[in-house]
Amino acid sequence: MRTFILGRAWTARQWVMSAVTGVLVAAALAWSAGSIDLSLTELVRGTPYMVDLVSRMMPPNWDFLPRLARPVFETVQLAVWGTLLAIALALPLCFLGARNLSPSPLVFHATRQLFNAARGINEIIFALIFVAAVGLGPFAGVLALTIHGAGMLGKFFAEAIEEADPRPVEGLRATGASPLQVIVFAVLPQALPGWIAATLYRLEVNLRAATILGMVGAGGIGFELYSSLKLFQYEDTAVCVLVILAMVMTADYLSSKLRAKILAP
């Protein structure tokens, strides 16, 4: 007897194999939860301590707000410059990392692995490395966001190129067009909307990441957040958290509006 699941006929053997697989996956998840100490009991037990910390943040010290003007501006600068420099690195490499435009499989795979390495390492790790190289300050944060962002944007840009309709590309090549002409007239018009969407999304990500990089000495509002926590000035910490939340919400709103306006037909 066969049962139809998702339009496919399942035999008794497939049901047994699926059941065995489900049991093995459940057992693996149960073991994993125990190995990393997942415990609802511990969470409930620790809830009073969380409530106590939040209560110490109330009411927020709004007199601290004027001191955050410069760090907030610095954080925005970190995000903007990190995005711009990431685009500058990703653009020339994305064509080498696109399967349909790369000159050889070796170049394609090498470029993709470069993207994976850049985006596979967290921005904080890059920030620590660059702080050791150029010292404390926003420059280290910009470099960290640039390298990580170039890996992410390079991958997105290359995938947008690969998803382009091949017919205009083949048509231009058949007429004897140069590779540059193929890119400008056949690839870019199709890939550009995806590039814009990826860039705006990366700008949002960079703004959120920039608020944290200050905690490792890379400037921005994260430094003020970390300093207030170390000094047990929790009312100031609350102001930092609220300002960061406002920044992220504003960036998300403006980005969605800008994306809709640019990509509107």
C-alpha cells in the first residue's frame, strides 16, 4: 500500500527509513542539547538576576544623551565607509567569482573561497586584528567591516550575475562584442537591482555591527556602551541601548523606503 506525501508515493520501506532517520536526528539533537547545557530550569532560575539588571537601568539617565552625539555620528560613518570600501573590493572580484563570466574554473573556485574566507570570519575578529595593526579607533572598525562586507557582497554580486538571462550575453558574444561590452550591456542591467538590494542590506548589517565593534576598541557608540557597563553605570547603558535600537530601526525604515524607490519599475 502506498501513501502519497507531497505528491509522491511513499512505500513502506521509505516510511521505515524516514522513521529511523527521525529517531536518529532526535537522539542527536537531545545529545547536543545536553552537551551545551541547554536548560529551561537554569533560565528560569536566572530570570531574577536579569530582572535585577534591567531594574538597575531604570530610569535611563537622559543627561548622558548629549555625550552620544559624536559616537552615534562615528558609528554611522563606520557603517557607510565600511560599505563603500567593501563595494570597491567586491566589484572587480565578483566577475571572477561568477561561473558564467569567470575565465577559468580555477579562478572561479579561488575567488569563491576568498569570499568564503572573508565573510566566514566575524567582524569582531577582524577588528581585533586591525586594532593590533593600526591601533584603537574607528579606522580599525572600518577595515573590519570592509573585509567582511567584501566577502558577503562579492558572493551576492556574483550570484546576481549568474542568475542573469544568458540569451542577451550569448547574443552579444555572437556579434563579436568584447567582454567589457557584454558586461556593460547584457549583465549589468540585469544584475544591478540585485546589487542595490544587497548593498542596502549590507549597510543595515554594518550599522548593527558597528555598534558592537566599539566594544573591542574600534570606535563608535559601542565603546560608550562597554564603558558604562564596566563602570556599573547602568542608567547610561540603558540610554546607549535605546539609542542603538533607534538607530537600527531608523536605518531599516530608510533602507526599505530607498530600496522600494530605486527598484520600483
